[in-house]
Amino acid sequence: NAGVTQTPKFQVLKTGQSMTLQCAQDMNHNSMYWYRQDPGMGLRLIYYSASEGTTDKGEVPNGYNVSRLNKREFSLRLESAAPSQTSVYFCASGSPSYNEQFFGPGTRLTVL
Amino acid sequence: RKEVEQDPGPFNVPEGATVAFNCTYSNSASQSFFWYRQDCRKEPKLLMSVYSSGNEDGRFTAQLNRASQYISLLIRDSKLSDSATYLCVVNPGGSYIPTFGRGTSLIVHP
């Protein structure tokens, strides 16, 4: 089992460009999450999906959209990238029992 | 008051030392608790769950104090490889959204 996979690992964008971060999990988890992590800020929840077909805003949703494509896949889209979105983005999925989370390896995004 | 608070450290200890971290939480309805470990520039990884009765995994012991609303992590016989940031995570009851602390940095030196 691969667990949680994310693509790409690294990305550099220019201000105003768009891109989609991909995430997939093979653990049959219902819930999936997108976080960003900035130095000194800890993990901040962008969006989450409690189950296939549902998505909800987290703490910092502005500038992002998400799609829960199916049970396995949860993508994060930046429509018009801004330098403030330079960060490390982690996708996670949550087990149904105690909701412990399993993280992907992250995407390091730089917006110039 | 922040929902989950941790001392950011760093805790700088020699190999072989015993070190303990605490994490306080504000939501008394919280149901489940975890410690994660995060290495530099890597993803957080589940270290251990924290049960009401306390639990131990090798050199690591986690405890929960519901009355005072904190959880703790004790590391015995510290190794160089224990150097990392330790994140406390609290799940409110009935919620899909866990709350992460900002982490405590541990540096184990020779």
C-alpha cells in the first residue's frame, strides 16, 4: 500500500498562474484534508472532505478550491496564485475509528 | 486561549536523557488524542495514540489527564534519531477536524 500520495513534490509558479495539487489514498478512508504549513505557524486546515461528495472550508480557505473526485482522490486548486500562498501543502486522510490522520509527503510550492 | 498549546522549545538534551513534553487543550469535550512526530521538511507521522489509562511503546510513554486537560509524552533514553518536532493533536467529540498544536522541538546531542 502506498498510503497517501501527492503530486507534484515541488512547484514554482508565477503570480496569477493556476495549478492543481493532486492527492490520493489507498486506505479506504472516508475523510480527507488539505493543510498548509508555514514556518512558525504550524499546520492550518484549508479544506476537508468528511466523505465522498462533501467538502467544507477549514481555517484558511481563501484563494483555494477543492474537488473530492471519488473516495480515493482529493485535489486542491489555486486559481490565481499569490506570493502569500508560498508554503508546504500536505494532504491527509483520516481513519474512521479514532480519526488519526495519515499524511502525504507534501508539495513545496513557491509563488514568485 | 489557543485550543491546543505546546511549549515550542527547543528542548536540548544529551543522549540517554529522559525528556517530557506537555500539551494543554481547552475543549473539555475532546475525545481522542495523539502525538505525531515531524522531521525537518517531512510530513507528520503518527507516533502514538493517547489512551485514558496511559500507554507505553518502547521508550515512549503517553498520558492523559482529563481533569487538568493536558496530555504528556515522556521519552526515556533519548537517541540522536529522536531529534524532531513533536505535535500534539486533539479531536473534539463528533468532529472530523482534529486540532494540531504548533509542536515542540527536540534536539538530542551527543
